[in-house]
Amino acid sequence: MLAACAPPTRPFAPPPANPPAGMQYLYGSGEAAALSVQAFAMLASHATAMAKARPAQSVVLASGASLDQPRFVPCGNKPFAAVFDVDETVLLNIGYEYHDARSGKGYDEAAWDAWERTGAAAVSPVPGAVAALAHLREEGITVVFNTNRSAANAAATAQAVRAAGLGEAVHGQTLFLKGDDTLGSGKDGRRAVIAGRYCVIAMGGDQLGDFSDLFNAGQSVQARRAATQAPAMAALWGKGWFVLPNPVYGSGLKGGFDDVFPMNKRWALPADGEK
């Protein structure tokens, strides 16, 4: 009788034999490490040159700007800063992604919150980040972090940044977090605050939203891709805006076959006898 009331058993699902391909690439491959080192070397060199040149405008889009008609926050006499996203830009969430891959459950908000609070011992720096951030600080350029980690976990995030060898981060000064304003995961409000205090001469991120929320303003997959290549935006990549690879998660992992493969670029194996 008791056995009849017991909940049905579920078949055991063994963990996957290997991590997903995106995780293999980002967290395991030499290619991803080389790309990151390359990006940080370019960023440090560019920022150093800009600090010496004293630009008239920052690389933060001004309020009311558009992607096809960009305008930028003026620098005036403000001190220089470089602004970075945290996760998968300067810090690799090795421990969380291991948990994610082994569990097979995918992103879970509660698990991520627990990771933010307790995961500092299981992070690693993005290759190239430690040396680049140290160089920027030596050149008198303030390093500022703008991340969508929770403001409720500010102290733990600062601890994770420190544990990865990336230096100090002070909430409200050099660390800005989701919850610091009413814009949720949008970063433009926080960027405006930072640009009001600093002449931002470089920004680094792994998602387009790390540079402007306009990229995530309801555009189609193809329109969003095209926007990054339009002349006004193309002039910024590697010259103020620096992108780090992330094939694991984020706003770039969207699109069906019709979004990704244009009709006029499709190929099929020729039938027997055809040339």
C-alpha cells in the first residue's frame, strides 16, 4: 500500500561525456585564450595612446544618439577611465559553468545568485586581463567595472574580482551593478554616470550591450549583425570598443536557419551526374 503511494522514480540521466562545444572553446581552447590576449593587448595600447593624445570625446554614446548617427559624451578635463563588463570579459566563471555543464539544467537564476555570493574561489581571469588592467592603472587610467551582477552581492563580486587578480573594485566608484538604477539589465544609465565622472577612452565586453543598449532594442538577428558593420559602428571596433569571445551564453546566441543562412548563400551537395 505504501509503495503504491510513492512518487514514480525517474530514470537516471548520466552527465554528458564532454562539455558543450562553446564551453570547450571558451574555457579550454588555446584559440580563445589567444583571442583574449590579443584583444587586451590592443585595448591597452589604444588606451595608452588616447590618454597621451587627450581626446575631446569619450567612447560612450551620448543620450539621444543612434547607431547610425552616433554622438559621444564630451571629455572636458575629466580623468581617464576604461570600462569593462565582468563575466566572461575579465573574469571566467569556471566553477559555475562546470556546475551548469554537469547538471545539464541550463541557466538557473537561484543557482547564479548562489554563485555570485559563494563562487569567488572558483573563478579565473580572462587571459590577458590581469596584465592589461595593471598596465592601465600604471598609466593613470582608472579601471571601472559595469556588470549585470546583482547590487545585493556587491561585496562578493568585489571579492571575486580581487580573487581573479584583477585588482580592487569599490561599489559606486569603480564597480557598477544591476540594481544601481531602475533600468534593470540595461547598462546605458550606469554608463552615463561613469561617463559623467570620467573620460572613457576604452570599453571591453563580450556582449553588444556592453557598449550600447541600442544593439538590443528589438532588432532582428540580421539587422543587429548589420548594425555592427555599418561605417559609424565599424570605426569603433578595436579603436575604443573591444570585444571578447563568448560562444557560451548571451544575446549573440540567437537565430534560426533563416536568420543565420541567407537564401542566396545556401548550398547542397550536387546530385550524382551533376557538375
